[in-house]
Amino acid sequence: MTLVPSLTTLDALQPGQSATVVHLAPGAQQDGTDVQRRLMELGFVPGERIRVLKRGMGGPLAVKVGQSTFALRRFEAALVSIQPE
């Protein structure tokens, strides 16, 4: 029997941890911008491997996606469902 890690959201990942994007929550808006679409344009798409580089104290997360690094606000990171590695 193989145990599969449970899903969580990107905002729960600690620095140095990697995960695979599973799903993006739809419908979130910030200043008139579709946050799900923006995240997908940045590379946060299902199947993509990501890694948290740094977490600010109550602030943004630095996340590596492919060869790029992005700063995500906590509410944005909470929209990304992941499977930790």
C-alpha cells in the first residue's frame, strides 16, 4: 500500500520545500484582476513543480516556478492547491 501525501495549499509550504501544482481556485479577484488567470500566466499550472525559497514574516512568499522566481501574497498562495514532495 502506497501512501499519497495529502493536498494542501502553497501558503502552508515552508522554505526549501517543493511541491507540484494540482489546482487553482477559480473566481478570486484583486483590484479587478482575475487572480487565477494571472497565476496561470506566471506558470502556476497543474503538473508544474514549484519550490518555496523564502517566506516573509506575515508577508509574501518567494516561489520558484521553472527558471523564474515570483513573490506571491499570502492570499494568492492560498489559491494554489499543491501536493508536497
